Amino acid sequence: MTTFDVLTIGNAIVDIIARCEERFLTDNGIIKSAMNLIDAERAELLYSRMGPALEASGGSAGNTAAGIASLGGKAAYFGKIANDQLGEIFTHDIQAQGVHFRTQPLDTFPPTARSMIFVTEDGERSMNTYLGACVELGPEDVEPDVVASAAVTYFEGYLWDPPRAKEAIRDAARIAHENGREVSMTLSDSFCVNRYRAEFLELMTSGTVDIVFANRAEALALYETEDFSEALTRLARDCRLAAVTMSEEGSIIVRGNERIKVEATKVSRVVDTTGAGDLYAAGFLFGYTAGKPLDICGKLGSLAAGIVIEQVGPRPMLSLKDAAAKAGLL
């Protein structure tokens, strides 16, 4: 019997979010709309230059787990934190959102990860992430009983940066498949794809990963092409199921020769795009594990993403379950 709808595995990060002008990014050498990995010294420097900021538990897969719980699904999460103030904040937030989380924290250095996120007037977020304790996630943090009881195990491509996390992911994927479960991943970021293209493709073509989430830029980067149609064709060949988001153009779901176009949810104003892709995956996987048709899965993803970009912070402040019910998607 399935205990969890989705288990997500990722970098446990506390987001520190502040608004800034475009010039701030240029002056500080920050690549816009990307996830920039930084060391402890640069983290301190950028923090000292930030304006008023909001602290919120984040991390891509953690946001997805929170979104699934907000929709009424049963979610679990693996991610490494330290026994410090930010670690306590992360633990409190994710458990308060109804997500199962019991990964053992570190008692020593490095500290809990944090990401300085600068949001420009157009709502685009530029992340500057110090991974800290995240790099210590390893096979010993995989809880076999949780993996075996989750319908889908989902992980973020960002986990390919910390080396021991790769072992943990492969172990979790093996346990999931041995128990007749499915494995999903998000490509996370086009720069991440460029770093690990060959390994990501191997995960897909070997059958280690069944379901892939990406945005348009990541799909193009994966296949080193500017032809989006070609990227979709190759994606359909290399994995069983994929969902590709296209910002205001919506998303497209590919399975074999099947293509399902899903419209984006209309929003009044884009406030902060942090977490948009994470919440799309949450809505999609919630629908998928509930046995919904693929077009409804995509609509649930679009709804969740549309709600989160109208607020500051990567996790929904409103009940996604209520919103989905109102939209007639449950």
C-alpha cells in the first residue's frame, strides 16, 4: 500500500529574498535568472549588500513537496541541514506544511545552506547559493521504507553538484524500481544541464529516470539545439514521459508521439518567479499520482505555478487544494 504520493529529494536551503535593480546584478557579477553557486565568503559579501530581505524555507524539491502537501497529497522529503538556526527554520517550515521530514542534521560544520535571491522589477529571480550542509547528503540519508512506499521519487538536477548525493539518488532510484515505483527528475537549470549533460542523458536512456521536468531553455540545452521541436522529439525518445514549461506560453507534455499543450494560468501580476517550476512539478505529480489524465496534471501544474508567482517566496501561502477545487480540477 502506498504511504506517500511523492518523495522529493533535494538541497535543503533557506532562501533570503530581496528586491534589487538590474544594475545591482551587473555591479556584483550576478548572472541573471540563473542559480549561481557561491562559497561562504561570497555569501557573506552578498548578504551584507542586500536590502531588506525575507527569509523563507526553499530548495527546489522542498518547494515541490510543500506544493503537493498544499494540494492535499502525502509528501515526504530528504535533504541535509545542520543543527543551527537556519536548520531549525527549515525543519519547522516543511513539517508545518505537512511534509514528512526526518533526515538527521549535521552537528558540525558546514552550516545549513542558504540562497541569496535577488528579484528584479520583471519578477525574475537570480539565485546565489551556498550549499553548506547540502553537500553532505549521502546514501546513509536514504530511508528505504519511505522510498519503497512512495508512488514517485522525485529529485532535482541540482543534486548533481554535491558528489555524494549522486550515490544517494542512484540508491533511491534502485529501491523505487525494485518496489514497482517510478522515478522523476527536474533538470533544474540550463547551467546545471551544461555541467552534467552526459550524466542526465544517461539517467534517462538507462531507465533510471521515468519522468522528466524541464523548461524550454533546459530542454534546448540538453540536446544542444535551438530547434524546440527537435528537443521535444528527442526528449520523448529518451524518457517515458516529460513535461516542459514555457513561461507565459504554458507547457507541453510529451509521451511517445503524443503532445499535449496546456495553457498557462492567467495571473494579474508577476511578483516573483521563484518556485514556479517547482510548483508546476508539484501540481503535475499530485495529479499524476491521483490517476488524473495528463492534461489535468498539466493544468494542476499551471495553476500551482500561477499562484506562487503572484507572491514573494517559493511556497504557496494560499491553499492549493481550495484553488484547485474552485477551478474544477479535483
